Amino acid sequence: MAPRRTFRERLATGLRNDRKALTGAVVVVGFIATALLAPIVAPYDPNATFTILQEPATSSTTTDGEFFHLLGTDSFGHDVLSRIVYGARVSLLVAAATVLFAFTIGTVIGTVAGYYGGWVDSVLMRYVDFQWAFPTLILAAGIIAFAGGLGVWNVIIAIGVAFIDDFARLVRGEVLSIREEEYVMAARAIGMNDTRIMSREILPNAVAPIIVQVTLMIPLAILAEAGLSFLGLGVTPTTPTWGLMLSEGRQFLSQAWWISIFPGFAIMITVLAFNMFGDGLRDVFDVKEGEVGDR
């Protein structure tokens, strides 16, 4: 019998055999590095002002000297490239915190519902079904309105709550199939309590589809943040985000197309890369498409 491969070995083999997944992984790593190293990567401060509506690959002369703008400047005179780089930091923070929030609460709900079944399952899953009926953006916008203000953390909570049902449904389905396995019955037979069974025996064996779900929810969180910011319901107006850049640039599409086009490309490439990487992970772990929730 061939030895069982570790997670790292399966991932490395899968990426070598799948060029799309490898490309997605490289872009994802580049996105994360850009976000973390924004002060080093960005050519200027995102709030520094230069000549307004400067075309891409041109320079502007100010009293402080001459400055080159690879992607041009916006209607406020901000360097577009610098705003995109710092916008990656906001997108990464929102995506990571949102998915962590939704993963934690959704996993608890799904595990408890699937393990105990009966009226516990009915009550928890009726809540999940109720939340599932609302589109993500509408639910997130309602939560922000209820919270009474803009800001990064309000956006994280709003999108995180909207994504809880995705994880809860996925984890519940996995727990329902795993709880009848022999090793779970053996754990019950030796007197292991329910909490230890769920945390030590069930969840570690449901990790593959959860990891895939995380990689597929991150781009959805990025899109949700961009959509809320575009609608004026996201972060504060002074915060550099891709959604706000799209919103500000739509008024100047006929005379300054680059203000909206470049942030739009950043969103498209990042979301596509995460999806390609997620699809590759799904193949590596042999997770069926129906096992991972689509929203």
C-alpha cells in the first residue's frame, strides 16, 4: 500500500500538475505581498496630491519637483498606482477578517447542528435558511445601516455575518456523514465527551472542503467590499479602496478612463487568481463541486 501523502505534498503535486492553479497561487502570493509591503511598493503616499487627471505614464511638475505617474492621477490629484497598492491592503484585511469571522461562527453552527441533529439541527438550520434567502450585498448593506456608520470594521462584520450560512451549510453536511464513522463511534465508546469528539475527531476530517471554501469565499469578500464601497456603504471616503476608486472614476470615464479601469483590472485579476487557486485545491483534495457552497 502506498504511503499516505501529507497536505504539503499533495498541494505541491497538485500545483505542479495544474498550471492554472499555479498561476493563481503566484498571483495570490503577489497580492498578499503587495498588501503587506504597501509602504515600500507604493511610489507615493496615497493621499499625496499632484496635478489632477494626469494621463498614465506621464510626469507632473510641482513646487517639490517632478513626479512620474505610471497609472496617472485621479480627479483629486492622487497617484492611481499608489491608491491601488494601498487598496490591496484594505481588500486583504477585509477579506481575511471577514472569512475568519464567518468561518468561526459558521463552523460552530454547522458542527453543532450536524452532530446533535434533532431539534437543535432544526432550529439552527432554520436560521441559516432564513439568512440564505437574502442576497449577500443586501444583507450586508442592512447590517451596516443598522450599525449606523461607515468604516472597515463595520464592513467586516456586515460581510462576515452575510457569509456565515455558507460555512454552516457546508460543515453541517460534512459532519452528518462523518459522525457515523467507526472512529467516532469508538471515541464515544471510550467515554470521550462531545466537545472533544467534535474538535478532535470530526472537524480535522472535514478540513479539506473547508479549506477550499475559504479560498473561494475570499474573492467574494473582496467583491462584496468593492460593491459596498462603490455604493457609498463601505469604508470612509478618505480610505483608498478599489471600490471607492471605481465610484469616483465613473464621473470621468469619457475624459479620464484610467481612474476606473485600473482598479477594475486589479479586482478582476485578484478575484480570478483566487478562483483558479481554489479550483486547483478542490481538485487536489478531490472535493466534489456540490460539496462547496456557491453564492
